[in-house]
Amino acid sequence: MDADDSRAPKGSLRKFLEHLSGAGKAIGVLTSGGDAQGMNAAVRAVVRMGIYVGAKVYFIYEGYQGMVDGGANIAEADWESVSSILQVGGTIIGSARCQAFRTREGRLKAACNLLQRGITNLCVIGGDGSLTGANLFRKEWSGLLEELARNGQIDKEAVQKYAYLNVVGMVGSIDNDFCGTDMTIGTDSALHRIIEVIDAIMTTAQSHQRTFVLEVMGRHCGYLALVSALACGADWVFLPESPPEEGWEEQMCVKLSENRARKKRLNIIIVAEGAIDTQNKPITSEKIKELVVTQLGYDTRVTILGHVQRGGTPSAFDRILASRMGVEAVIALLEATPDTPACVVSLNGNHAVRLPLMECVQMTQDVQKAMDERRFQDAVRLRGRSFAGNLNTYKRLAIKLPDDQIPKTNCNVAVINVGAPAAGMNAAVRSAVRVGIADGHRMLAIYDGFDGFAKGQIKEIGWTDVGGWTGQGGSILGTKRVLPGKYLEEIATQMRAHSINALLIIGGFEAYLGLLELSAAREKHEEFCVPMVMVPATVSNNVPGSDFSIGADTALNTITDTCDRIKQSASGTKRRVFIIETMGGYCGYLANMGGLAAGADAAYIFEEPFDIRDLQVCDGGWPWGTVPFGSTR
């Protein structure tokens, strides 16, 4: 199933790549530091993009240790070298800690080994320590060459020919602890492992009315703890960047007992392994367990996930992220000049961007310095807008103020699901309901889409009504593809009867069309002259104005898992081609991204016309058991 000797890109992509040439250049790719799921996808992208533009690409095995040792540890890669590795966790070229590279003597050996193969372009996949080492190596490069020339290991011609070393980094870290990027390679897969464990724990905890304290990785960064707490609706979370206030012990026990009083049968507490209090003293899982047992008498268990978070198959997101970053890294190396500083490929929103490497490293180090100096607000700010936004969202959704402390607005906000069900719809409803209540609004739930709206299937929904909704698929409110056009009079009547002052529509393209119809009817029905907002939620990811819809990521993971199983089945057969049809209607997102994540030979989509000649181009390039993709239309 792994692509694809059909290497000629189409249309605009071909034009974009015309000015890039790697002829006469050599690129070395290495993985260093802790391994992370998705590193292999990044290696694959660097190798194949490098070969496509005409460069030689070399594996550097065992990280910097392989660079220092040389010999068989630096080997040229070809197109087939990276076949069938997308679904493999860890790194196929190995990673090791290297004390020798920390010394100038070790870096001198590394430079000599690279020069023997003409490598003057390095793509380093690792954490901030690995990238800092690469930048130091680049700064010393000219001095190292001069020393090698004095020692007689290279001649003056080589010094001039290989005068500059270009370095591009990609961050591989499950902790998402590198500043400057929204996500690092491996983080999404680690979150998958955590959520899988939480889902399993919840069933046993609910059966026995237990409290579980779950410790996740994150010695210096609480991203995994924070986002997993947000995803599962945890009762409490401990982070190194945002320690609890003085007296947190009593506050936490009150919160747990209040949730039990609301007939909740379990409590989940998530702890980052580096969690601290405001005095920088560690907060351990055992300490929390002892507190809950002593103060509340709850049956409490501790689960420490450990390295299960680092292993396993990469998620679709990590495969796609690493592939995009790998391609961008090669382009950055080819476009580099002697004056170009070392850069790191980062994710900003939904775009791969290049940022100055050492600026990002310095920001990352500043976070730790801020925590050491107990400037925790600065630490959260330095983590970036994504981290700060997630922390604020968790606090708003997890902590309910007493009713007498919430100012009432006399505003009725209705929530409705429209279109096909999409994973994550219920989490969106939960978030909207709780934020609305926290802001003093009265929240109304509309059942069964616009059809139910017209029939008056509307009732008030409270804080506890949406408890436990985050992990449930489908649509608890019920949803239909029916548009409001033929029910405008009835819907206007219901809006007037329930005094609806604002409408939130969560759904797919039908929700988008429905919102347009309601907006167009404002001239005839003044009831529609209220704020109306749509949240895209569809596996097809076909709503205009949105890069990413709720449900698309879950659908991609389902496609990727299915393809991995098919690939395993196909490996034992001959002369077999698998054709997979995805959903998506006239939008090729699932087919295109699913093909990229699964390593398909081709993805045939509505947006890009194709004919029998495209199949002929792929013929001969397909190994046994390959998979072309197509979207339904």
C-alpha cells in the first residue's frame, strides 16, 4: 500500500517544484532524543521529497552517535527504504544519547564523517536539546573544516566546496513542550493512548464508584495532562505551569464531593508527572490518593501510564503532520543560503511555517525559567495561545460557580444539531451549554434538528445534564438532514414562544445551508433577527470558511486503522489491489488525507479530474496489496 512510483505531481504542485533542484546536494536525516510516534513518517517524507528533487538522502542511524561513529551508521537511502513505515511507531533509524557529540572532538569526527559523503544539509528530528546541538554544530562548521584541513583529513578544495552547513529541525516530542509550534510530532498519538486508557478506566470506576488518579507524562510541560483532562471532563488536573492555589486540598475535596452529590459515580483526577505547588514542591499521585482517602473516604486507585504513551501506532494526525513537515524541511534546505539561520518547521494554525530555531529554543527555556522563579502566569503565556486557551476552556467547563454568584442575563440561547452525526458533536454541545450557563444565560436544547424545532421539541438543559457527553459519539440531541425552508413559519413560532434570543447550530453542510435560509428569511420573520452561529461538525470537512471540522479527525483515524489492517492482510497475498471508497460526497478531503496517512498509491477525488491514464501511470508502481483511494460522489 505504500506509495507510489508514480512520482510526477500534477498542475500547480509541478509548477511550485520546478524551481527547486537538489542536484549535487546531499541531505542527512537523523532522529535524536526520545522517540515519538510519527517520526518515521517524517523520515519517509524527507527521503522521498529529497529524492524527487534530485538530491541524495542519507540515513544517520542512532542519532548523533551514528554521526560521530560514521561507517555503516551513515547510509544512502532510496525510495524503497522507507516503504511501509508510516504505521510503525518509534523510529526505524534509531535514537541514542551521545555524550561524544557534546565535545568539540566528537563534533570534529561527525563533521569528517559527513564530508566523506558530501553531506552539507541536515534534517534533525528531536527535542530542544537535539536541535540546540545541531545549531551549535552549524555555528562551528567552518572552524571544524579548517581544523580538519590542518590535520590533513581534507584538502582546501573541500573546505571551499562544503563551506556551509544548512540545518532544519522538526520537533518530535510527545509532551508538546516546544514553543513556537501548536503541535509537535507524537503528541496527538500520545493523547490517543491516554484517552483509550481513560475510557477503559471509566467503566470500572463507574461500576465501583471509585476515584482514579491518572499520572501522565510531562515532567516540565502539562500539555498532555491538560488536554486529556479537557477531553474526558476530568474533575481536577495538576500542571507544572499552573499550580493550584494555597488551600487546594480542601477545594479539590469539596469539588469531588459536590460531583458525587450530583449522582456522579466516579471521579477522575489527572496529574502531570512534573506537577508542583506554588512553592515548587512536587505534587505526587500517591499524595493525592492519600488525601482523597483520608478526607473523603473514597475508594481510590492510582494508574501511572508511563511509556505506553510513547509507543504504538501513530495517529492519522501525526502521520499527516510529520509528512507535511518533512516536505517543508526539504524545501527549506534547498532554499537556504549561507546567511539563512537554522530554522525549525512548526505548525501555526493549519499551516507549516519556518521559524528561527534558536528563538524557539530560547522561548522554551524561558518557560522553565519562569516556573523556577514561580512566575506561573508568564509560563502559561510563553506556552502559547493554544495552551492558554485550553487551560481557560477547561476551567470554564469544569468549575461551576454557585447560582447566586452567576449574574443572570435574561438571554435564552438554543442549541441544535443538523446534518449527519459526527464524532465530537456531543462535546461541542456540552461546551456550549456550560459556557452559556457560566455566563448567566438560559440554555435550551432542540431535539431532532429543524424537524424537531418546528414541532416544538425544545427543553431547558442544565449543567449536569451534559455531564459525561465528551466521550460519546453520534448526537444525543438527535440530528436530521432536513433543511428549515418548509418549516420557517413553524420555527419562527417556536422561537417566539420560547423567547429564543440566540441560536447555535452544530452540524455539517446542511447546517450551513440551513443558516443561510434562516438569515434570508429575516425580512419576513423578525424572530430570526437574532445572533445565529454555526459550528462545523462533519466527517466530510466540506464547510466553507473552516480548515477543520469536528468529526473529520475521528473519521481519518477510522480510515487509517482500516487501511493498516488491510495492509497486513495484503502482505500475505500476491497480485491483489485494494480499492477503498471513503465518504465525503463532492469533497475529497477524507480520500486525500486518508491516502496520505495510509500511504496509498493514489487518491482519486472530485476536485481533480482523472481518467484511465492515471491508473496506467500507477501500474507497475503498485507493490502487491496496494490501495488507491476514492471519495464517494
